[in-house]
Amino acid sequence: MTDVLLKIGELAARAQVSPRTVDYYTSLGLLSPAKRTAGNYRLYHPADIERIHLVQRLEVQGVPLEEIATALRSPHVDVGAILDRIDEDLRTLQTAAEAASPEVHGLLAAVATRVHSLITVALQIPPDLPMP
């Protein structure tokens, strides 16, 4: 069964954002219309609702929209290498926190919490999320 494509207003309403947000995300390359109608209306996949929510979760975590767009456009990402690097960085952070003064320890704990939040968001990305 083929997904019914959504006009920008329908997509915005279902994702609970404004049509301007959809326009902005499209201009940054975070979203890509599936096709255009004869009247030149942009049509989007229903899966773009999840993409909007993903972008919002990443943005709340402090990831710039431009970086999110770059990551979503990367067709050949080695997830294993990324996870290895994250694991190594977390071990380095833990070692530094153990040796730090109480003031610095609090700061490093806050950084570690943010990193864990980002990892949690990253792990929730559906593997079949359509890429523009």
C-alpha cells in the first residue's frame, strides 16, 4: 500500500508545527518534498512527521540545525565507528571526572548527562527513516 502524500499544511498540523517551520526545514535540507502537484504544491511523506520530531529532539539537545541537516544527508555513515568514538570519548570523560576537583567534577557530570541524552536520541532514530 502506498503512503498518501501530505500537503505542507497537513504535514505541519500532524507534526504540530507551523507551515513556516516546514518551509524552513525544507530550505535547510532537513525535509525534502516527495513530489509536487500540477498546481506546484509540495507533497511530503507521512514519515516526515517523525523526521520533524527527530530534528526537534536534536535541536533541544543543542545540536545546530545545519549539523543535523549534514548528518541526515550523509548517505554513507559508519555507525560502528561513530559508536566506538563515542565510547572512547565517554571513557575519557569518566577518567577526567574521577580526577577532577569538585567544581570541575560537577561540570563534567553535566556534560556526561548531555552526552547520554544525545546518545539516547540517536538510538531512537529509526533505521528506515527516509533520507532526502
